[in-house]
Amino acid sequence: MSHQMTSEMTVHGLLLWASMGLLMPLGILTIRMSNREKCRRWFKLLFYMHVILQTVSVLLATAGAVLSIKSFENSFNNHHQRIGLALYAAMKSKGRSLWYFAHWVLGTTISLVGIFNIYTGLEAFHKRTSRSTRLWTILFTAQIFFMAFFYLFQDKWDYIKKQGIVLGNEAIAPSDQTIPPPRENQKESLNFEPSTKSNSLGSYFSKSNALKKLFQIT
């Protein structure tokens, strides 16, 4: 295989990676983040970012498809070429549907199948050029893993914050709470006891004095 053909295959792979493997998943992340945004300004910003990312993704995929038709043998006898043709047709027909569910399903499906087709493209590049694609496969897998983690994390961020608030409020268990002693009651009880003692002593002395007076009279 000539050096020019190898370079064109590399450019084709980079274009489709940027389209299907990077910009389209980023577009999905931005529109997902906009669904949670309460500020109207940030919502509009994320929405326009989603539109721009998806538009650039379609343009890059178109450039990659044109390069493939112009420079490569398109016999469509392998999975990579067939999947690529189906993906390009789906991307051209993917407008903002009246049904949000249909738009979401189609966009997510195109992104997932596009990611899978990047792996088949790396395998096809390895078979054609006999060059190792192990490093690119590892890097692309790490990128997809990070984006998937971020997608799941931001999707559950509100739930995590709510759980943190609940756990923070329940950090002090009822068994750990100490009930302060009723000081006023204790004071009253302490004050009450000497008064009862003094009253009893007073009655005792008054009785003894009365008896003494009776004895003196008699």
C-alpha cells in the first residue's frame, strides 16, 4: 500500500473519530446537561452548543464519506463500510423531530453505532496497513469510558446532593442526643427540701414551747 493511501486512510479515520467518537457524544452530553439547567441563559448556551457540535459532526462525517468515495475501494463487502453508509444516511435524515423520544433514540443509536464502527475501522486499518492500532484503541476506549462516566455522574448529581443533605441531617442519631437535665425543676426540688425541713423543725419547737408553758402553768 502506498504512502498516499495510508495517509488518506488516516485522515478518514481522524475525521470520523472527531465526528462520531467525539463531537456527537459531546453534543449528547451538552443537551443532557441543559435538561437540568434552571438558568435560562445557561440553558440557551448549552442548547446552541449542542446544535453547533452536531452540525460540525455532520460536516466532518460528510468530509470523511467524500474522501472514502473518492479514494477508497467501496465494494461494501465488510461491516465497516456497510455500517458507515447506514450511519451517514441516518445522520442526513436526523432533524429535530416532532417527537422528542424519536429524536433521542435516533441520536443515541447513531452515536453508539458510530463508536462501534470506529473500532471496526481501526481493525480494518490494521489489516490493510499491518500497523498496530493497539495504542489508538486504548486511548479511544479511555475517552469513551471517561465520557460515559461523566454522563452517568451528571445524570445522578442531583440525587447525590439530595442524599448528602439527608445524611447530613441524620448524622446525629436519636440515641446520641443528650437530653439536658431540667435545672429549674432541680432547683425547685432543692429549694423545696430545705423548706420542708425548716417547717418540720419549726413545728417541733413550737410544740415543745407550748408544752413547757403548760407545765409552768400547772
